[in-house]
Amino acid sequence: MILYKCLVNGAIAQSAREQVRQGLARIHGQMFGLAPDAIVVEFTEVKPGLWFTGGKPSQASMVLGSVPAGTPQQTRVALMAAVCEMFSEATGAPYNDVMVVAADPRAPG
């Protein structure tokens, strides 16, 4: 299972949430052969004016997830670019304000 946590600047419509879920499942399916139900997505909405970068209000959103162990850096970078583009299109978040993490999975224990 791959867990994604999406920290979204402002409110996000249910339809956009579903687009993000489907987009993450599609991307992971294409890149890693994972089934759609292998992706779990949680959303946290951050009220406008409560998120700052450099001491100024920010429009940033974060998409935090992981990749299968041993994923090469080139594949990881391609995944992050695809996720950023998909998230921006689905939510309307400015592309340059979407931060994506594709971390190694946590070791058990």
C-alpha cells in the first residue's frame, strides 16, 4: 500500500479529490504496475492565510507519498513531475506552488 497525504491550500471540492485519487492510482499503475486499490489518499485542508513561505502567505500545497523500495532516481523524478502536473490540473493549484515528495518506504519496526 502507498499512502499519500495531500496538504491543500484552501478548500478542495470532492470532485477534485476524486481526480487526485484517480490520478495517483493511474500514475502508480503506469510506473510500477500497482493496482488502483494499492493507493490510499488523505486530504488536509489548510485555511488560506495560515500557510507561509519566507514569512509571507503562501499558495503552496504538498503531495507527500512514497515509491517502492529501490526506485531509481530518474523514475522518482518522473513520478514527481507527473504528480505535480496532475495535482495542479485537478485542483487549480499553481504548478510552481505544488511540492511533491516521493520518499522511500519506512522500514518496518
